[in-house]
Amino acid sequence: MAKKFILFLLDISALYISLVITLSIRYRGDFDYQYYLHLPPFILIFTLWLIVFYITTLYDVRSLRNGLYFYSSLYQASLVASGISIAVFYLVPFFIITPKTNLFIFIAIFIGLETVVRSLFNGIAGAKFKKPILIVGLNPQTLELSRFIRKNPQLGYEIRSLANISSVSNGIDEEFKKFHIVDGVGNLNQLIKNQRINTVIVSPEAYQIPEIIDIFYKSIENKVTFRNLSSFYENTTGRVPLGAINQIWFLENLSEGGKSSYELLKRSLDIVFGITLGLLSLLLYPFIILAVKTSAGPVFYKQKRLGQNGKIFDILKFRTMDKDAERLTGAVWTVEGDPRITKIGNFLRKTRFDELPQLWNIIRGEMSFVGPRAERPEFHNSLRQEIPFYEERYIIKPGLTGWAQINYRYSSSVADSAEKLQYDLYYVKNRSFVLDLGIILKTANIMLRQAGR
């Protein structure tokens, strides 16, 4: 949160400084008057830029890494924000600022200044002020976490050591050997001092070793922060580690008693926006129907899906596959480049237009705008046997979009479904109006990006 807030302040400063520079260039002898004339409309422009930057994930700490993806996102966001700003200045009648050249000068100065500011911030966040951490316990979850931290230096963590607290040293995953591994717990206190460890991540099995608790207590005087693996993993990756949780975790974190007001208001908003968007989407239906009819088969497609508490319902979509695509194969995973998907179906899937009829599922109360993906019963029966806690995702209604949908690709295997479940459980635990809004805005960003391809 600190990095996001700093970025927010830096962006506001860059916007304001860009306006001041623009007015200084254009009105050297009349700066004060022009400043008070330009500031009100430009405050709206500032707000629009900040909203666009948020939607395009430029405040997501995981994306703050100098590289092609980051600069592409920055310039695409700037292009969109510039277009909106120009439209506002030319179309909104009470904006009487002239000449409009001032806006173009402002945009050019801000993009240049923002590029420098963001590049410096990313470099500092990636190379400086890193917190040295020690991870206690070697297991699949600590390996995933270690891999994630190493690939994302912008998070501000540096793994100094991993402690193997198991009595068995053989059979350690080869990838662990890329890190500095310490065997046993006897030297942990000295290790924490020597390596100036800031944060210790503790796996569940570590608490079963009596002497390790004494070591941790002695390390408190070194101002060390202790975090359990599941919470640190969750906050860092946006996922819940399946191997580090148990039934007690669900009882403590997925209690629904405190969510009643949220669920009631969410349902009300689902109805209001479902009806509004459902009626507006009818304007697109003639064009989509004509496009779908370019291939043989029905326009709409019904499919059985699992909803809240495992209740089965019929989901409604525009058809995106060939007629009788599963007649011979039955229910199979959709894979990238699936030959069963029609050309227009590929476009509809990328833009999510194929899911517009699901607005009626939302109105009927079978779905919500935000939630886990509604799974097919055929896949569910096998997934619940292979993936622990898979049925817990049905505590809430499935969604038109969701935390897993915006963070992970289409599921095409059991492994994919297991990883998406980690995101689903994160959402079930942390769902709120703020998180819902962020998911909806990022979904809109994904739709616009895909439509432009």
C-alpha cells in the first residue's frame, strides 16, 4: 500500500508540474490569471488520467518493473487518457479554455515527465530498500513463494536464506538449490543477526518444533517481523496457498456472518446494473446475431453450470463454437487455438461479448457481476476429487468476471484449475466493494485490449 500511495502522489505531482510548465511557457507575463483559469478544468483532466492509470494496472506493484510490458502499458494508458482529455475539452461546452494547444503541450510534457518519474521509481523499488527475508521450511508453497519473489524484485524483498527444518535432507527439489539453504534450526538466531533479516516467513510445520519458538522469541530484540506463510503468500501473490491451509483456516477466514450487509447491497446493485446493462446490450444483439449466423448453428447456447452451494443452473451465452462441437468428444477443456471455436467466436470470447446474455442470469439471481467462474458439472466431479477444498468456491455466487479470471488464463487442465482456485479463495475471503470495483475496471481494460488486437 505504501508504494501505491507514493506512486499516486508522484503522479499527481507530475500532472500538476506539467500544467505549471505548460502555463509558464505559454503565459510568462500573465501566469497567475491563466493559472486560476486553467486549474478547475485541468483538475478533472487529472482525475481522468489517474482513473485510466488505475484501470490499466499501473498501480499494481507487481507490474512496476522497467521493461517492454510496463512501457507498453504506460503509453497505451497515456494514449487512452489523452483521447478522453481531448474529447472532454472539445465536447463539453463549459470548458472555454483557448487555445486548445495548451492541452497538447500539457500532454507532451506530462508523458515525458511521467516516463522519467516512473522509470526512476521502478529502478529504485527494484534495486534499493529491499527487505531481507528468511523462509523457514521447505515445501511446495515456499518454493512457489521463493520463485515468485525472485521473479518480481519490484516487490521489495530479497531472499537471503531458506531453512530446512526437516530431518531428511535428501529429496529436496532441485530448484531449491538455487537459494542459500541452511539445515537445522540451531544457527537460526545467529543467521538472523548476521544477515540482518527483516522478515521471517514461517511454514506451518515449523510451529511443531518446540525449540524453534524459543529461537524466534530471542530474535524479537533484533526487530524482526514474523509472518506465517499463508498470510504472507496471500498478500504477496494475491492467491491462497492450498498446501498451507486446513479446515481451521476456512472456519476462521470464510465465515459469512459479517458479509450479510455486503451481500444484500451487492445483490441490489446486481439487479440495478443487470437490468440497465441488459437493456443497453440489446442494441448490440442484432450485430452479434448476424455475426454468429455466419456459421451453421443456433445463435444462443445453453450449458449446465454449478452455482452457489452447488445448485445447477442453465447459463446462457452466444455460440462461439462450431455446431455440435462436443457431439463426438463430450465435455473437454477449451485450449488455446481450439479448432472448434469459430472466427467470430474467437472475437466474441476475447471481448467477452459472448457473455452478454449472462446479464439475465445475474438478474435472475443465479450469478453476480463478480465471483468465481461457474464450472461445468462434468469437470467439477473430477476436480473436487483431485483438488483439495475445491467445493469451497461455491460458498458464493459465480460471477460474470472475477479475481481468478483477470489474473489467470482459461483453465485447460487440473493444474490450471488448482491455481485458479487459489485466486478464487483469495476473493471469497477478501471480497469487498473496493475489490469488486477494481476487478470490474480491470475487466474493462482487458476487454478493450483484446478488442484492439
